[in-house]
Amino acid sequence: MDRRSLIGSILAFIMLLVLVTLVFGEWSFLPGASPDPETMTAPPDKLAEVLARGTLIIATDPAYPPQSDLIEGARRAGLTKCESDQYTVSEFRGFDIAVATEITRRLGVEPCFVITEWEEVTAGNWSDRWDISIGSMAITSERMEVVYFTQPYYTTPVAFFVHQDNTTFSHPGDLSGQRIGVCAGCTYESFLDGSLHLPGQAVDFVVKKAIIIDYGTDTMALYDLTVGDGLQLDAVLTAEPNGQGLIGIGQPLKQLGDPVFYEYLAAAVDKNQHIDPLPLVKQVSAIIREMHADGTLRELSQLHFETDLTTRAANFSAAGIGQFE
């Protein structure tokens, strides 16, 4: 090819590029060009989306110690993939936070936390605002209608607490008709109104016609109970470790009788999503089983609760309660 022909070919190629640009609006066929969103392949399922993004967005409570607690004045992690409206792991502490952090480490992604209302989480239909709840959600038949549960990571006995000066009540049945504080929308409220159904468990509703006082968390109810015997509440129904934890730091409370039921607490994923959530549910379940087997969960429980709350949960079968049928 002589020089004149070469120049002509180059000019022709440039004119072709100009024509394509005028027609399509961008150099979309050139190497390194931005891909057309309409031609990009969407992740096939929620797990693939999380891995591609590099973060797991986790719903949590900012004031539910020892499970989760927002650290006042904590610094946000410097190098993070979390969005500006999400919290980094350095800004939270607690058992649920530690469990979530270890799950994401084994997934190979970063944990990013969002603060949500408990009723929003348990109601399902999250509109993809977060990927998962790792927030001590008890497995119930009602919740199984809207979320998938993973293998539970721990189990808690649920018990009544009264003020330490109380001499009126001797056992839980004495609380029928009394003012009892609970977290709104949680299993404790369902126990008091007689609607609680736990897969694989028979529930004895020993308290009848209680006056239910709802709180954002049962921790808030416990602190109201410490004000005085019968002043704001007659009793609180909560996880035994929560009540005993406050007693351990000197709060004027005492447990009333034995636990009234046990709850299995698991991570949960919304059923109503734009892509298949089951691969994420099953992968997180597999990780939790590994954490049971290698003793990680037991160690975390001892660290945050000073007792092992995990062994009973390790023997539970999340696949055997009919949620994937």
C-alpha cells in the first residue's frame, strides 16, 4: 500500500468513527469504553450480587446490647466499600455484630450496617434496602411466610423479670392481667397475646390477658422496670441473658421463675426480591454450621454473654422446618 492509499484509509476510518458516534452517541465499541447497562449481564442471584459488590448490607439495631450497640463517637473505617449512609464495622459492637463480621469474612466481603425499625425487618418486603438481618431474629411460623431463615447461630431462654422489691408475684402465672413490657412486634409480644407458634415446639401460654406495653426494644422496658416496683411496669418478658446482664451490673431486678420458652435465633433474608435469595441463605447457613463446628460461635457467646448459648442451636435443622417447600 503506498502512502496516498494509507492516508486515504485512515481518513475513511476516521469518517466511519465520526458517523458511528453521531448515530450511537458514544464510542461504545472501543476497548475500555463504558458498557451499555442494557447489555450487561445482571447477577443471577442474591449471593452473586453480594460477591460482585463486595459488601453485605446488614440490618441491625443501634441500642440492643449485648447483641448490637452503636459506639458513640466511633470513627468510620477509612478504607471501606460501604456507602455514606451505611455504618462500618468499627462503629458497632456486640454479639450480633461479631457474628456478622465473621460471616462476611468467610464470604470474602465487607460488612456494612444499616439501622432499621424492627417491625420493618420482621414484616419482609425490604425493597432491596439491605441484604440480610443478623439481628437475633427468632424463627417463627409467621415470619417464615415472608423471610427465609438460616441455620440458627444461638438459642435463648425467655423469662419474666420483676423489680427486686416485688413480693406480689411468685411465678409467671401470677402476672395474668398485669402490665408487662415487651419489644413491639417480637416473639415476646406474640407470647403474651397467645399467637406465638414456634416450629417444633409446644408453647404453654401461662399468662392470660396481660396488659401489653410495647417498646422499641425490651432493653428499654427493663430500664423502665428498674424505676420501681409497679411504678411504670409490673414485669418485663425478655431473653434471659438480657435481664441477667442488667442484674449483673447492679440493676434492681430479679427473674421470676423458669424460662417460659426457648427461641432459636437466626439470620433472615427477605423472600420478596428481584433475584433469587436462596443461594445467599444456603451459603450463610453453611458458614454458620462451620462456625458451630469449629467453636467460633461458642467462643463469641462466652465473650458477650459469659455462657454458651450456641450448642442447642447447632442441633437445630433449618432445612427441616418446611421453609423451602
